[in-house]
Amino acid sequence: MPTFKFGKIVRDKTLDKIQSSGGRAVKEYLTTEDLIQALKDKLIEESHEVDDAMQPIDLTEELADVIEVVHGISQAAQIPFSEIEKSRLAKKKERGGFEEGLYIESATFDEGHKLTQYCRAQPEKYPEIK
């Protein structure tokens, strides 16, 4: 029988599906720190799947997976999802959302500006254009 490496967290009913179809799985149940890290890795995986989704139905399914993983992280980290939503709304009120589709190609600041220091501290995220 062929064996395939999964090496990732899966939804709770996946093991039942594997076993009910005659398969076997080597499994473990993760505890808090490992669980949170596995869910963060899953969030990245699901984000790539959102990026790959071409049809509205596929995008809907992948976004639902992202939200489920976020719920999992909040539960594992003992952060009530309502706190995440409260933080989201506060940030939206202060900084706005993404409804306008605003895209900034580059930004220029004076040498002493706090955002110059902020960007220079994260060159992988904000490379300086010479």
C-alpha cells in the first residue's frame, strides 16, 4: 500500500474519513504551543489556496477555511474570537478597511520621519529604493 506524508494539522473528521475508507494514519494530538504553530502553518497554506482560487465558489470555500483556522488559533491561544473582532473593528475605525482598493507603490518620507525608521527596520518588507 502506498503511504503519503501529510505532516500538517487536519480537520477533526479527516481521520474518520481515512479510516472509513480503509486507510490508516500515524497521528498525534498536539498541545498548545505545537498546536498554535501548526495552525499558523495551516493559515499560510490556506492563504495560498485563497490566492490560487479562480472562481467565486472556490474563493468562498477557501476563505471559509481561513476563518476556521483563525477560530482554531483563537481557541488554542485562549483568545475569545470576540476580542479579535473587537480589535478588527478598532483598527478599521482608526486606519480604515480595504474597501477602497488603495494600493501604494512607494512612499517618500523626510530622513528624520518615524516612518523612515519603521521602514528601514523592515527592509524585507519595505526595501529602500535608491
